[in-house]
Amino acid sequence: MNFLVETVQVLLLSIWYNVKSFVHLFVPIKKKNISGEVVLITGAGSGIGRLMAQEFAALDTVLVLWDINQDGMKETARLAKQSGARKVYCYLCDCSDKNEVYRVADEVKREAGDVSILVNNAGIVTGKKFMDAPDSLIEKTLEVNTMAHFWTYKAFLPAMIANNHGHLVSIASSAGLIGVNGLADYCASKFAAVGFAESVGLELLATGKDGVKTTIVCPYFINTGMFDGCQTKWPTLLPILDPHYVAKKIINAVLTDQVYLLLPKSMYFIAALKNILPMEQGIALGQYLGAFSLMDTFRGHSRKKS
Ligand SMILES: NC(=O)c1ccc[n+]([C@@H]2O[C@H](COP(=O)([O-])OP(=O)(O)OC[C@H]3O[C@@H](n4cnc5c(N)ncnc54)[C@H](O)[C@@H]3O)[C@@H](O)[C@H]2O)c1
């Protein structure tokens, strides 16, 4: 094809996709039915992992829960059963350990069957300035927040590809789109998680496996305890998010095959600005939004988890 034909083609397609997006502002996208699907959630023992488990349970799915916190996971299983899960399987699994992921994944395949919705949710934060963070914690952050995604994809993606059916959900962070003072290791791990999920998603598309969907979730602070102590400067613009709201938005994104979910909505605007503003203006905006002092009052998990 020549340049002119391809250019006209891409312009027409662009108009069509924009019209479609505009229409969907008023007409909701049809939600897919995931009844009977096997949903695996890492880090399901607390926070949004637990809440997503309850939401998926209400959609008549089979749940596979992974965590290193046995008590928390048991409580999630109880709540998921109460919410209507078809079946719930629990596995103690440290997803930062590649061999453990592969071993437990084999158990899952034998006992629960092929996973068709994989939610990489487990996450940790050091909360220290880069030079104060011990090497071991930096490594652990990258292993849990990023490398675990590689190993779970390796374990569960082949069946999704074979069936050309499935959904990969990456719980990243807005810290995976914009660097934050005092969060270097966490930001690096989340940027990597975003890049990984985005690239594999494109690889699947390029190889014709368009039945395997990807959703990448980038929320600002959520009130789960992980970032306890952190404060937001302008709550109207950047509110600390309610975990129930976040879980519902994630499930909705999965049901409508939404690729990027940024929360709150203002984050779409802020992320776009970061890439187009002159550097000094970007820094001034960051200061205005309180981005430079976000971590100054960080305490992290202080409440007892179960
Ligand atoms: N809370 C926030 O403000 C916020 C904001 C943006 C993104 N996120 C991301 O959302 C996800 C869920 O966080 P949350 O707020 O629910 O925190 P949380 O601490 O309540 O939940 C994290 C869960 O992961 C589990 N986990 C930790 N290490 C693990 C490992 N090696 N193997 C298996 N499980 C492990 C923990 O036991 C815990 O149950 C994380 O990936 C986090 O980075 C959180």
C-alpha cells in the first residue's frame, strides 16, 4: 500500500475510534459474562485483593487465592464464599519466589483447572528514601511488584493463548506513570509492571491472540493501610481512594475489557500533562499538587491485618 492510502486509512480509523469513544460516554459498554471462570488473585489476604475477591465471587466465579498471610487469606475465602463464589481455593504462595510460583501453579492447574483471569495484585512498599533503603528491601520490592508478574504469566498464559481466551490484570499504581520523591524502588517496580503488562498485551495482539485481554490499573493512594500516614494536599483534585470504590472500578474495567484504568479520573489529565509540559512547569505543578512531600508522613501498615 502506498503512503497516501495508508494515511487516509489511519485517519478514517482514528475518526471512527474517537466517535466510538464519544458514544460510550453516554452508552455503557456491554459487560462480559465471567460466570464459571477461574480467577486467581495474588495478595488476596487483605486490602483490594480481598475486596476484588468478593466482587468476583458475586459474579459466580471460581476463586484461587494466593498470599503469604494464611489468616488473611482464610478470612477472604470466608467472605468470598458468603458473596457467592462457586468454589474457593487457597494457597500459601510467596509470589516473589519463582520456584514457589511454578510449584503452586502446577497444584492450581491440577486442583482448580486453568486460570482464565489472572490478577497480579500482591504488592509491598519500602517507604524509605533511596539511600536509606536496605538492598534486601529494594530487591524484595522488585521481586514482589514486578518479577512475580513474569512468573505468573509464564505459568498461566500458555493455557489462555491455547484457548485464545483470558484476562491479565496488573494492579500497578499511578507511581508507575509518574516518579515520586521518596518512592524510587516502588516507582521503578510499578513502571516496570506497567511496561511489562503493556508489552505482553501488544505481543498477544500482534500474534492474533486478541481473546486474551489486558487491564492495567494505576490508582493514586487507596485507604487500605499500605500508605498509612501519607496525606493528599488537595483532596478534591486527588482524593485518597476508598478501597471498595477501587475494587468495583477494577471489576468493571475487566468486564468491559478496559485496558487502562487510572484513578481518580484527574490522573488521566495529570499523566498526560507530565509528558507534554516543559520540565520546570511540570515540577511547579508537582509542587502545587504536593507530590514532593507525599511520603514525608508515611508510616505504612500499622493496623493488624486479618
Ligand atoms: N494502597 C495504595 O495506596 C495503593 C495505591 C496504588 C496501588 N496499590 C497497589 O495495590 C495492590 C494491593 O495493595 P493494597 O493497598 O491492597 O495493600 P495490602 O498490603 O493490603 O495488600 C497486599 C497483599 O499482598 C500480600 N503480599 C505481600 N507480599 C507478598 C508475596 N511475596 N506473595 C504473596 N502475597 C504477598 C500481602 O500479604 C497483602 O495481603 C498492591 O500491588 C499495591 O502496590 C496500592
